[in-house]
Amino acid sequence: MTVERPPFPEVLDNSALSAFRSCPRKFQLEYLEHWKPKTPNVHLHAGGAFARGLEVAREAFYVEGLSPERAVARGLGALLEFYGMFEVPEDSVKGPERMCGALVYYFDTWKLEEDNAIPSTFPSGKRGIEFSFLEPLSVSHPTTGNPLLYSGRFDMVVDYAGGRFGEDDKTASQLGATWPRQWEMRAQFSGYCWGARQSGYPIDGMLVRGVSILKRGYDHAQTVTYRAPWMIERWEEQTYRDIKRMIGMWEEGFFDYNLDEACNAFGGCVFKQVCLSPDPTPWLETGFERRKWDPVSRKETLL
């Protein structure tokens, strides 16, 4: 009997691996069958707009030589352009005005002209702003036989405190005493360190900066999380094991359900109602649409 399977992706990233590790069925729906909620996620959209504003402001200051004030103004324009006509839920604090305020707050906290985390200058002369990589893994694609590729992108490679680090900016609803500890074993950052090393730009770890958007004001936090070589090697070995298990489920034509805390974590899985129904098709066709995410171009295509 022939098993009907959707095409297996040629490029994987942390988001896909994270979905598989939390629940293989979620990975199947989101990254193989490409089901996405029709209602866009305000947190993802606002975070993308914020990241775009940071990138443009940094390019304007470090590459073009604009003054800090003009660079931040350039960043605000880019943030608003990215945000566009996105409809913000009434109860959200992440509308365009508040996100512009968060960007100004960020550069009031870590001033461009005083920041001690400086974008690295590579031998080519390019500055380490918006660092991306696409590197082959030691696992073959189940159909083509070519090496699977791993893609990643983070905000900067910086010279900081006598070392070289990746820098990643996070927006959050709140920050607390436990915020810095959540990154200590985060696979996302281990993968970034692996990708930077494979690209020829090894880093000591990640400098993580967070800005919380509160109903009244903002807050910030900063931490450094290190990745020793053995930790990167452990991430690589575990990633290979996870991908081989992923391929095994793809070949079998059945992806396991988690049926545990992953269904309710972070406000609940978007596919929870789908999995609560004996016939998921009506729920998928009503509340979702098929959009394919390209981790390299970072764009979605409506299927």
C-alpha cells in the first residue's frame, strides 16, 4: 500500500524543530501541510515590525553614519511601514503606536552612540547586522538524498565584553526574575551558535535583550547565555536524532500526538480545537488556510 505523504522540507529551522519536539502532530499540520490560522498573530506581527525597526536604525547609524536621532527616526518609519494596516485586537498593547514607543525606549536604554555591544566587522567589510546562515546537516533528505539544510537568523553578531556574541532582541508581555534563566538551554540559541560556527564566525554565546510592552510604560532586561563547544555538539547530536525520528514518522505516514502540556502551553496550541474533533477537516477548512513559510526568504506564500 502506498502511503500518501506531503513533500518533506529541504530546509529546517528552529521553529520547525521546536514544533516537532513539542508535538509531532503540530509539526505535520503546520510545516508539512502548511495550515496556518486565518487570524494573524499580533505578537508575531508586532515582533517582526519591532525587529525591522531595529535593523534599519542600526544600518543607518553603523553603516550610513547617520546621527542617532536620524537613525532612530529611520527605524520608526520602517517599523510603521512593516506594521501596515494590520488590525490590532482591542485588548492588545502591541499596536503601532505602542511599538514605536518600545523602539524609542529601546534606544533610550541602549543608546546607539554609547552601546558597548558593537556590530562586528567581517573581513568582507560587512557589519554583523541581521546575521543569517544556511548550512548543510549530516542527515540526508528522504527523497532527494541531498543533505538537509538548517537555516537561522538573528539580530546581530557583536563584539562585547572582550568576546564575540550573537545578539537577539525579544519583546515580551512582562519580564521577571526568571526571564534570564529561560535561555540557558534554549535550543534556538544553541542552533544559532552552531550556525555561526559553521559559517566561519564562531561566537561565545548569545547576548539577549528584552523589552516588555506594558499597559503603562515599558521595562527592559539583558542577559548573556554561553554555549561551550560540548553544548553545541550535544545540540547537534540531539537535532540529528530528532530529524531521523521526524523522517521515520514521515515515512510511516503517521505523526504522534503529544496529548499533554503542549496542548495548553503559551495560551494553548492553535490546533487544539482541531485535535478535539473526531473529524479535523471542517475545523481546518473554517479557521485555517494553507500558507507555506520559507525560512530562507522569511516569506509566506498562500497555497
